[in-house]
Amino acid sequence: MNAATLAAELVPMLNAANIGELVYWTEADVYAAIHGAARQVCDAAGVLVTEPASISVNADQSTVSLPARTSAVLAAAWDDSDLRIVGPKYLESMANVWKGKKGDPRLLVVGYDTTQGARLFPTPAGPGTLRLIVSQASPDVSQGAPSFTAPAVIDTPIVLRALGRLRAQETEARMPDVEVFAESIAAAHMRVLEAMWR
Amino acid sequence: MTLSEIRGDVFRRLGVPSDGSGYYTAAEVTAAINRALSLFSTISLSSVRTQDFSVSPAALLINPVATDPMFLLPLNAYCSGEMSMGTLRDVQARDPRFWTARPADPEVFVPLAPTAILLYPAPALGTTISIRYARVAPTLSSASDVPDVPAEFHAALADGAAVLCRAKVGYQGDTRSRIEWGRFMEAAQRALQGLAERIGQRSMKAKEVEAVLQSMARISI
């Protein structure tokens, strides 16, 4: 995906010949709208899935940091054995049993704290390797950082959603029909993607 | 139809000079045609191709987008024989140690995202997989370029592009736009049904196709 290309496509839809001629919006507004739409599209459709580099974990190390921009963990393994992925409530429901228990991890508790951490249960008794398959959020394109590797299919909902957002910001000469049109098509496109990939 | 012919059709619908000297430029109309083509090919799965993808030794996932950025959805895959399509849960239930590479060709492919297809078993030595897949149709740039969707649907691209162009002036809810958008969506639906009949629903994930059709039926302006 190239944010600069998408911005160039959006500008004529906002009735300007180039980004400097926009009346109601700044360049930063355009990139912020693209960034917001990209985050939403990548999160909702889960289109950026990867297996990041494996993580070496020491004995007695119960928490690990997830890779940057992780929005969901789809699968995890401890020394190539599949781990069950659960939320903190599952761990808490085990009452006092989990405290201090050591062994080969069987669970990966995601959302354990607010710093993108995950917890292994039981706490590893020895060192091991954690492998993950994760869904990622899009990188920050709000400052015009122009490109990242993404499927071309996300471009259309990003353009339409960004167009809807920008039209919604107008204080004069609003075009609610464009806003409604763009948003309804983007939403339908997203449902198609979710049907294919979720 | 070529890009030049579709562009002429869009100019005519918009009621402006076809040389791009009026309110809409040729570049704007071309961008709208390409956006309509992208949308059409996505919701109708009507741009299909087959390509080989190499798999690195012990790779659990392949990223088809790295080879073809237009990759959308795998329909069938072949390695040493036809592979079956599965889900992550299927594979996890079948083999909790599916992460370990094996000295065998993969038998199951699991579409996780356009950027990730999981292979089971992960081949220890690496291999090549042939995938038939739906893709986002490539953008048109030269006047003689022809859209990579069946020819019977090329006129519908002009319908969709004309409506997208009107974002500039903001009357996409008018009667003409509604009629054009209705034709565009109806054509996409016919294209999808035609593909399902041609290649079989089994290889297209039948319930997902049904969901696609339902999503399309709900689009209105």
C-alpha cells in the first residue's frame, strides 16, 4: 500500500487539482484519514498475518512482549507444541492454582497487561522457544510514510472510508450523500473481506 | 473493451468532453475506472489466475502477496497432488505439533489472510505449490489495456466509474447514480454466480461465497 498514491487519488474526489489546493482540509488531514482507515481495515479484516521471529524465553520467565503492532494472536507454540490461547479471565478463573506453578507452558494468556504483554502458563521450568502467528495493525502512515507491503485489496475500502471521513469533516458545503455512499460501499467491501478471511 | 473505450463511455455518461478538457480530467476518470475495477473484481472474484509459489524449507506460512500484490483468495492448491482446504482449528485438532517441519509435501492449505497461507505439514526441504486464486484485477494505464474480468462485464465498469467520479460534486444519491450503481452491483453478482457454476462452489468455500452475495445485496445508496 502506498499512502501517497491513495492521497493523490483522494484529492480530485475532494474537488481539488492538487493537495495544496484543498479548501477544507490540510495535507495532514488527508494522511490522518488514510491512516485511520488503514488501521480500521487491517484490524477488521485481519489482512496482515505473519509469523514473526521466534522468541527465546528463559526459565522462570512467565511474561513475554508481543511483537510491535500485534492486534491478535492467531496461534502460538512452545517448542513446536501448540499452545491454547486464552484471555486473563480464563487464568483468573483457575483461582490460586496458577500462582507459582511451573512446567511446560500449555496456555498463552493474551491481554494479560496493558503493555502488549502475554503470559505463559505454567511458568516455564526451563528455557524454550515461543512461536507465534499474529495479525498485525497497519504501520503509521499519518505522517505520509508512504508504503508498506499489503494486499491491493485493502486500497478500495481505505480510499472510500477516508473519503467519507474527510467529507464528514466539512463545515460548509457538506456532501452527506458522498459520505453515506463512500461509507456504505466501504462497509460492504469490509463484510466481503471478513467473509473471506475470518 | 479497452481503457480508452470505457473512458469514452464514462465521459459520455458524465456529459463532459471526452478529451478530458472539461470538469473531469482523463486522469480522474481513469482512477475511477481502476477503483471500480478493483471493487468489481474483489466482490465478484472474477479475475482468476494460476501461479507457482515457492516454499522455503520448514516454512509454516507462505505470503502470496509478496509474489503477487493483487492476490485475494486461494481457490485450489496443488503440490504433489491436490491439497485440501482446511481451517486452523482443523489442523490444530489433527496435529498439535503441526509447527514441526516434516519430510513430506504439504497436503492441507489454510487461508489465514491474503498475506498468509498456512501449510500442513510444513515441508522440511521446501517445495513449490501451484495455486489457482482470485485476485484484484490489475490497474489499467495504457489506452489499449483491457480489464482482466470477463468482457460481458466491461460496460458495468463504466457504470461504477461514473458514480465514483461524482464524488467530486456530491450527487451520488441522484436517480441516475442509483440506476448505474444498481447495474454495477447486479453485474458483479452475475459474475460471481457464473464463477461458482464454472469452477464449483467446493473450491470457493461455499458459505463464504454465500456471505459475499448477501453482503452485495445489502449495498445501497
